Amino acid sequence: MITSGQCRAARAWLGWSQNDLAKASGLTIGTVVNFERDQSIPRSRSMNEIVRAIGIAGIRPVFQGGRAIGIISESRE
């Protein structure tokens, strides 16, 4: 999955607005905003769409020992 902090970091890395992520993931802006503010946890399908969208853009959330530790850019050159 992905944490709200990793989501914000991925967007920053990509230079995306919350609206950009919403469009890329096929979600509503409200879903993205509420997730990033820790006001709600999206459904599993929505979380997968966020991970898919940033993954297509070359970013992957990183976990170690079950703990979120950041993001990594997977250059596809």
C-alpha cells in the first residue's frame, strides 16, 4: 500500500498537484485530499489506483520491516 506521507512525497517528486494525482488515478479530488490529510483511509481499490498511478510515473513506495520508510524513483530510461 502507501501512506499519506509517501503519497505527498511522491506528488512532490513528480511535481503533481492533488488534482493531477486524482486524474491519473481516476479518483475524486476529495479522496486524495482526505487521504493526504489523514482524514480518511481510501478503500483498498482506491489505494491500489494511487500506487498504480505513481508507479506508472516511476515512483514506488518503500517499506522495511512493515514500516514505511519513503519512496524511490524507478527510472525507466
